[in-house]
Amino acid sequence: MYSYTAERDAIFEYDPWYLVGSDRELRVFVCAGERRGPALIAQFDGMETRDQVAPLVGLSICVDADQLPRLREGEYYWDQLVGLRVVTEEGRYLGTVERLFETGANDVMVVAGERERLIPYVPQTIRAVDLPGQTVTVDWDPDF
């Protein structure tokens, strides 16, 4: 499995998990989990064989938001940013945050509008995040 937690194996600190796909959601309890080389392996209560977990391949792992650590001022979880409107400092609408991804150097926002833009999520570019106003203000050339 792949974990988006800062430390990959920190995913095992959360319980229960919700395994979510396009047509289903299943709550599972992790009874064992470990890192094996680059892989993470989990065992769920009541599931003893590979055949029992095979249908779970490809599902996303979600946890209750109240289990997540509190963030400092100015920090946001990615899911808080997805769907927000993105505007330049001059007020020009660029689109909405479709998703974010890591590059190793910094995170990147994928902004879907009249075209897709990849905007680095760094202090020099991200000027303000207004969750109540559903807006991210960026220092970004609209022609780029």
C-alpha cells in the first residue's frame, strides 16, 4: 500500500481505516502492520487470507479527520485545498485545485481551469489561503 503520511509507516497509528472505492466503503481495523523494505503491509481483523483482501486492492485508505494531528497556523491538509478557487493577486480566476502531488523538492497544485496549470505550493507562490472564502491567492502569471 502507499501512505501519504509524513512518515510512511505512521499510517498504522490510525484506526479504524475506511477503504473507499467508487462503489463501496468498508471500515476495517488494523491488527498488525509493518514496513518491509519499501512496502507497507497490513493485516485486518477478521481477514486471514490473501483471497479475503484481494478485492480491497486499489481502494483508498481514509481515516477520521479527528484522528489527524492539529496543524499550526498557515498549514493545511491537502483535502482542505482540493476544490478551492485559485486566483492571482490581481483577482484573475485560474481554476480550481484539482489535486496536489509531491515532487521531492516541493508540493505542486494541479489547477483545472481553461487549461491545466501546475503551480508550486511554496511561500513565494502561495500568497494566501482563505478556507471560509474557498480561495487560494497565488503570485502566478496567468499566461504561464
